[in-house]
Amino acid sequence: MGWFSDIVKAYPEFVQETERLAALDAENIKRKKENSASRTERLTELNQQQFVAFNGVLWMQRDGKVDAAAYCPSCKIVLAVGPHDSNENIVCSRCDFTAPFQLDEIEKSARSLEAELGSL
């Protein structure tokens, strides 16, 4: 008998571990394929969305609907509630751009844009 057979006989856990590693490798390959498909799907979805400038900020528009989130016109990231001294300003966390309207006006602006886009 060869040295490999001797190891397998002496350490039956070795065979179990080898089988477990093979199963994990197969699972890893499967998940990578799923991840790739998911990423492709997400990119397709993002490509179907588009930014629309309105009221000094960008809005995400898709299929005639406008998300009720304002985006920075420079960085294209969602604006957030501003400095701690004012919870009404919405600002970009990256470049400190401040929207020309208050937090409580986001929904109203989004619906106004949606109506305007619908009338085109």
C-alpha cells in the first residue's frame, strides 16, 4: 500500500474533511454564479433608472415614478438630514451641498416632478 492509503486508514477524518471541502468548493462555485447573475440583474435595473434635475437637485425616475429621495447634483448620492443644529436642512455628506428646500418638502417636490413628467 502507498503512503496515501496509510494516511486514509490512519485518519478517517481526512476523508471526511476532503469530502466536506469538495462540497464547500461546489457551493462556492454555485454562489459565485448566483452573485454574478444577481449583479447583472441589478446593473440592468440601475440602467433603466435615470436622474432628472428638478428644484436644484436630482431625482431618481423610473417607469414614470419618482423616488421620494433627493440626490446631490454633483455626487449623485442621496441627501441626508443636515448638521445636528438643524434637522430641516438636507445636505450631501460628501460635498456639503445643501438642497434649496427643507426636509418636509421632499415628498411634495417628488410628486410635483412626477406630475410634470406625466404631463409631457
